[in-house]
Amino acid sequence: MNKLKNSKEVHFLLLLSFFLGCFAEGSSFLVPPQSQQIFKLRNQVILEDAGRESSSQETGYIFETDLHVNSVWSRQEDQLLEIFISESRVLASGKDRSITAIPDRPFYVSLVKGQPDKVIAHSGRDQSLLNLERGIASLLQLRLDGPVEEELDVSGLCRVSYNVKSSTKIEKTKRDCALWDLRVNYHPEEALGVTQRSKELTSYELSSDGSLLKAESVEEHQLTLAAKPDVGSLVKSTFTLQHVSQGPENVKQLEQDTLDGAIESLLEWYRVFQLESDIDGLISAIKEQTLEEQLKASLDDLQSVDVGKSSLALAYVKLIPLARIARQEQIEALLKEHTELLPQLVDLFGAAQTFDAHNATFSFIYKEAETTDEELELLEKYLQSLAVATHPERKIVEHLHDLLQLEAIKKQAKLSDSIIQTLSVLTRQSEFDVNDVLLEKVRAFLLQGLTSKEPTLYIRALQNLRDPVTIEPLLDQAQSREEPNLSVAALQALKAFPVGSFNSSHRQQFEGIFYQRRRRFDSSARTLALDIILSLRPSQEQLGHLLDYLASTDRQFEIKTYVLQKLRMLAEQCPRFKALFKTELVKRSRVNNYNVLGQKGLTTVLARQLSLSPAFNESLLSTQEVYQGILKRGSVEFLLHAGRAQASSFKLGIYTAGLGSMVGDGGTDDGTDNIPADDDLGGEDTITAGMEISVQGSQLRPLVFFNGQTELMGHVWGGTASDTTPAYQATTLAQDNEHYIVLASGATLHWQVLGARSVDLNGKVGFSLWNRNAQTEIQQNAGSAVLGHLAVGFTYAKLVQDFTLTHEPKLSLEAHLDFYSGIKLCMQLQRPEQLLKQTSIRSVFLQAVARPYAKHVRSTLSHKTAGCTFALNQKNNEMCNIIFNDY
Ligand SMILES: *[C@@H]1O[C@H](CO)[C@@H](O)[C@H](O)[C@H]1NC(C)=O
Ligand SMILES: *[C@@H]1O[C@H](CO)[C@@H](O)[C@H](O)[C@H]1NC(C)=O
Ligand SMILES: *[C@@H]1O[C@H](CO)[C@@H](O)[C@H](O)[C@H]1NC(C)=O
Ligand SMILES: *[C@@H]1O[C@H](CO)[C@@H](O)[C@H](O)[C@H]1NC(C)=O
């Protein structure tokens, strides 16, 4: 026996031995042998909106029935009970309906050593009724023969603990039951997931001779969105067995010598079932609506002009469950019929993640060498939607892998790039076993690609794969490649890995890059290495080194500005880091002075809260890295927060190279220029600029604005770069969760949450060599919707909740760069007013009874967040004033 850890346990054992002493005569039966006991069984289930006062109208049902329990066989501690269910009814809102359909033949429960072991029932055809019988059997589970930690019952294997209150009162707490979290789909990103809180307490009341007077299970399941804990459901259920009386006559006994023999004698009509339930699939059956009908009904919301609106996101999430059960021919027919909606439909079928949807879309659009540019774009759009999938069918991943071996695909560079990126993300999201053949094949394929003519493409794919095995090869790329763009790409990929993937030897290598211990590195490579070092939580000493660096002779002022801004941002976000930062700063007078802390670079790093509860907690992380007065690498990232977890919803990056040689001169020969020139690294001769987009952590193929001086000139003189161009327009899946819970009464609960974001991103880049200025304008219109559906109940009564949550966060970011005399950069970030709308409909149904009954309770809630312009930083304000005064 385990050592007794505390007095509570001693107390328990004392009471226990008292018990065992009492019943030493062998009467450890809850239902005395040969007797008939009559019980009332009652199950009440209540459904509430999470986060709302319970004063709102109630939705709930009650099921009541009488049980006649006969002990028809018993030897030592084994027993067979025969149970008749009669006088059943369901009630809701004062309506009372009798159930006449439950057959009057009994079911049986076998008990081994006093504990329920099997249910012997007529058949498993009515899953609800069988589960109810398992629930009744489970209420008879009361173990007084020593400390138990696990029990198997109607809710599967649970952790249990007993609390003996007196010789006739015992409580049992159940935790972490296996059937409380039967996942169909779940989102690996915590912030896009759901939060569940479940608990159950069963209390027992016995008579002085140990027979059962009352058993009552009280449980609660709170199901909410992780990112918005006030949205969701609360389900409470009470399941009570109350002793009413003892039957008059002695019960006729079965003659067999063994329990097995007694059970055997029933098997002509009955079957044996485990206590553990199977879910009742009827609860999650989709109502009689086909994909075709639902699509027809939502046509008005699915047009191209609707991209970026929440109405489209809502229509999209309503279609997903139907798209997931649609067959290939059905989907092909829809693609054929609605050609004007193809961009929206390929988004939808990407979210379906079934092979039927995949093969339909691919076969419909892809025509090998004959595929038109328009069709190729659609295919890429489909692949980008598929890339945020969290549970793709394996056959899809295999198909993408096989496609890459085809000559026709290899010739279509953009398509093959998109396939590689999607394949890499899906391989990660599928969470294959480390030794999975497919994972090994994909990894080998990508690593092989590092030696190809396009290593950056494969580095980006490794970023999407995030396989710890590839950390070393990526670090090798970062440190040994001469081309700056490759080491930057490799570090960008490494930055995407979870912090826990790195060990101390990796950290030293990142430090080697940042401090340039063995060779010089591109400034972006260094800032990326710094980002990783800081995410690894530097020790006091390591932070000290960073501060010393600020006062070093390194002439890369923009990097010093980056370090300082990043440290200040982290200090703003984390009080503990702030304290550490201050302590180390005070120790260093060399660093802690205006010359060092007033770095003159134009680089900015900042985080701003975009919205707070009662809206979603969203923030923005902006990094604008400047080199020789030109934006070299800029990114704006939107983060969704849920407690400590955060998820990147969207990231927009801009990169340029070689532009310094075109505009840099204008400022530097001006004596009043307060921006010191950085050390020139050289090597970055190709003039190029482009945009990189990542959607929910999946990095898409980059869009190149121009490559080479001739192309740039074409844009500048042709003015093409100055038009507002749609940069990204798509609707993608966000929340994607589905799971089941089996209650103590055997009732099944089904919960599904689907969310989508529709994004319309426009960009404008104006560049005038004549006026020596440049403007960038980025406009993001996003509409999001979350749809939740919960159903709980059994054949005769059901509670349903449907909730929707919609909002349309818009944002605009403008950057003005003026290099007429000196270099000035002004950034402005604005958000118009936004509205968050929440609706909930809770319903009660009494069904499969003589007069079915239904009731609905509706509620809506909306929340407005005022529009605002975000204050960036002091230097930015000054620059804006100068630029706008000049006009
Ligand atoms: C995919 O679709 C094509 C064209 O309809 C069909 O020939 C092929 O058999 C399908 N593939 C699978 C694995 O079902
Ligand atoms: C990387 O830089 C080299 C020159 O340093 C250039 O030739 C190459 O095209 C660049 N690659 C990409 C993908 O930009
Ligand atoms: C760090 O991990 C790499 C594998 O990624 C391993 O080769 C190396 O030995 C590890 N170093 C330390 C110090 O644990
Ligand atoms: C949102 O932020 C507020 C204020 O910081 C915090 O109290 C709340 O818990 C956050 N909500 C979530 C879901 O993270």
C-alpha cells in the first residue's frame, strides 16, 4: 500500500475500514439480493449562454422515469440486476409529454465484486436508449475497497477521487473523462481553439445496511472560444436515482452457478455491451439542406465585391459542413454551374479539406500544359486556402507530393512554388509521426532543393514545414551562404520555429550572427537573429551584453536603433523584463546616456493594441527596418490573443534591395542630414522589391514588384506602381473545432465552431524620382465570422444553441518617405469605427413524442469600438510634422 501522505487519507481509510467492518457479513450490495427496489430516475439538462447572467430565459428539459430493479442472481459479491423502465416522460417549459415508444422489456446490469461491469441490452439500435442504460449502470459504481484513481463508466475512463462524509454519505469527483473530449477536429493554434471546463460530482446516500437510497450526478460543461471567453455555452446536467420503495414479493432467481452462465442464458435475445458509451450520431446529423440549396440561398453574399465583408465570411462558414460531406461529382457540377463565383468557391473547397473537394477542384481547373494563366491563378488561390487547413485528408498531401514529380508541373514555376508551400504547411499540420514515410519524403525533397537554383523557395518551404530536424541545415544556410538574401531567408525561417525547438548550441550560433563573431552579416540577418535571441528569454548577463553592444563601435546605427526599440517594446509588454532592463541599464553609465539611447536611425519596432475585450484582443506588430534611409524590410503583423497564447492572423511584409544606390545620394551630400550613413556592406546590387504575405502562419509565394533596374524604371516612368492594386483577396478558415461529450446520463453533446476571415488587401506604392518622395498605402478590409452550433440530448428531447459572431475590422497604413533634403519617413496607422455583433438562439425540442414541442430564445448583443489614429512614436510624429508642413 502507498505511504499515507496526509491526514485526510488516514481519515478516509479509517472510515473505510469502519465500512468494511460493518458489511463484513457480505452485504456490500447497493441492491439487496433477491429483492425488488423501485427508483425514480430524473435527468435535467439546462443550456445557458456562457458569460451571460442566468436571469435570461431558461432552456432546459427534464426526463423522468420509474425503474423497477430486480436482483435476479447473486453469489458472493457478484450480481445480476434486471431493470424495467416504465412511465417515461419528457418535460420542458411546463409541457409534459409521455414517451410510449420505450419497449417494456428489461435490460440487465452485471456487477462483479459489487461494481457494474457490463450492460446486457436488447440491441444497440437505439443508441440513445443504450447510453441511458449505461448511465444508469454507471450510477451504481461506488468503490469503497481502497483508494482508486481511475474508473471506467458511461463517460469513458475518468480520474476519480472519493470523499467519505459519513457512514451513509459519500461523494465522488470525476475529472478528465475520456469521453468529455472526443475530438473530431481541433485547431493546433491555441488562440483559434476552444476552451472547455468540465466537472462532475456524484453523491451517494446509503441506508444503514448499505443499500442505495440516492445517487446523484451533477455535472457542468463550459464551452467557450479561447479568444473570447464570453461567447459559448454552459451545459448543466443533473442525473438522479432516488429510491422510492421496496417491491412486495421475492424475486425469482436465475438458476445458473456462475455470473457468466446467467448472462449466457439471456443471449438469445440480448447482447453484452461495455459501460463506456458510443456517441449517438443522430445528435450531429445535418438538417435536410444540401450544399446546392445552401449555395443558392447565399449567392447574394458570395460575390467578388463581398470579399472583405463579414456577410461573406458567415455564408462561407455555413457552407463548410455541407461541403465536407459533398461528393466529387457534386462539387464539379457546382464549379461548372457557378463560374462567376469560382474565386470564392475554390476558397470554400480548400477549407473542406476532403479528397473529394480536392480532386474535384484540381480536375476541374488543371489542364496540364493547356491551363490558362487565369486558371493557374485560381489553382494557386485554391492552394492558398488549403494551406491553412488543420486536418487535410492524407490523400491530399500525397497527391500534392506526387504532382511535384510531374514534368508539366515543374514547368509551371509559380504553380509548383505554391504546391511546394502548401505541401509543406499541410505536412506540418497533419502532425505525422516522426518516422512517417511521407514526412521523410517531403523533408528530403525540400532539403534537396537547397542546392537547386532557387534555394529561397525551399527555405520558405522549410519555414512552412517547421521540422526540428531541419534546424541544423537552416542554420548552416544562414551562416555559410555568401548571398545576403539567403541567410536572411534562412533566419526568417528559423524565427518561425517554436521557441522550444532551440537549444543552447543554437543560441550561441544566433549570437554569433548577431555579434558578427566570425564574419559580417546582412543587417536583416542580424535583426532576425536578435529577435530569436530575445524570444529565447535572455539571462541577465546576456541582456547586459546586448546593452554593451549599444555603446560599441559598430557603425550600423539602424541596427542599434532596432535593438533599442525592440528592448523598449518588450519592456512595455512585460513588467518583469522591464525591471531587468532598468537594472542592467543603471549599472552602465557608458550606455545609459543620451548619445547612446537617442539612436538616430529611422528603424522602428513597435506593438500596438488594436482592440480589447469586449471585442477580440488584437494587436499589431510593426517592424520597419531602414537601411541607408530606405525601407529595407518592413512588416506589419496582426496578432490575435487568448490569454497568454497568440496567433498570427495575417502578416504583410515588404522587402527591397539595391534601392539605396538610386536614392541614397540625395540625402547624404546635404550637410544638415542628421542620419549618419551606415557602413556599406556591398554585394546587394540587384534592384528588387516585393511583398510577402503570410496567412495564419502559412507563408505564401511572394509577389515581386520588380526585379532589376529596367523593370523599376518601367514602373516609375510608366506610373503603373502608383495604382491601387489588390494584393490579396481571399476568405480562409480560422476556427475549426468539432467535438463530442458524453454526459453521465448517456446523452450526447455535439459542439462545432467554425470561423472564417475574408480579407481584401489593397496596396499602392507611389515613387517619384522627380519629387524625390515615395508613398505607400496599405488598406485592409477584413470581415470575420464565427459560427457555433451545440446540440445536446437524446431521442426524445434536445437542446440546441446556434451563435454567430461577426465583425469587420478595417485598417489603413500610410507611409510617406521624403528624400528631397535629408530623409524623412512618416507612418500613419488608422482604424475606423468597428462593430462586433453577437447573436444567440437557444432552442428546446421535445421530439419523437405524440405532440412534439419547440421553443426558441433569441438574444443579440453588439459592441462598437470607436475609430482612432494610433500614436506610433515621438520621432515619427516629428517627421510627419516636417513632411506635412512642407506641402
Ligand atoms: C480524381 O478525379 C479524376 C477525374 O475525375 C479521376 O479520374 C480520378 O480517379 C480521381 N482520383 C481518385 C483517387 O479518386
Ligand atoms: C539573391 O541575391 C542574388 C545577388 O546577391 C541575386 O542574384 C538573386 O536573384 C537573389 N535571389 C532572390 C530570390 O531574390
Ligand atoms: C542541439 O540540438 C542539435 C540538433 O538540432 C544537436 O545536434 C546538438 O547536439 C544539441 N546541442 C546541445 C548543446 O544540446
Ligand atoms: C483581453 O485583454 C484584457 C486586458 O488586458 C484581459 O483582461 C483579458 O483577459 C484578455 N482576454 C483574452 C481572451 O485574452
